[in-house]
Amino acid sequence: MFRCNVCGSTEKKESFVDEMFRIDGKPVMVEHIPAAICVRCGEETFSRETTEKIRRMVHGEAKPIKSVSMDIFAYA
């Protein structure tokens, strides 16, 4: 049963999300990740299997489908 780790709600919707990770100081985006999203607060939760697949992907078991350059700003 789903229970949100942030607000405790038991209501969710299933959807796909994009998420940025920082791997060895480098930003990496993974697109179209299946997630349970809390309908009350919007917290995204990934299954253990999904989390493990993402970990393997970003640590070398998959090739990126594209690369982009990115502008970076420092909020001072």
C-alpha cells in the first residue's frame, strides 16, 4: 500500500517523470521514469526496481540517448 513519506497521504497517481541526478559532480537527466506521485503534496516515489535500474544506467550500464550543453548560474 502507498503511503507518502512527506505528508502521509495514501492517495497516489501513476505517471512518468524526468529527474536530474548529480553523478561524480556531473548533472545527468533520466527521462520517462515511472513514479507514484502523491496527489496531496506531489512527492514523487520510485519503486525499488526502478531505483536500481536508474542506478545501473547512470553508472555505466547504459549509453545516453543524447547530450546537451547547459548554462549554469550561481545565485550569490
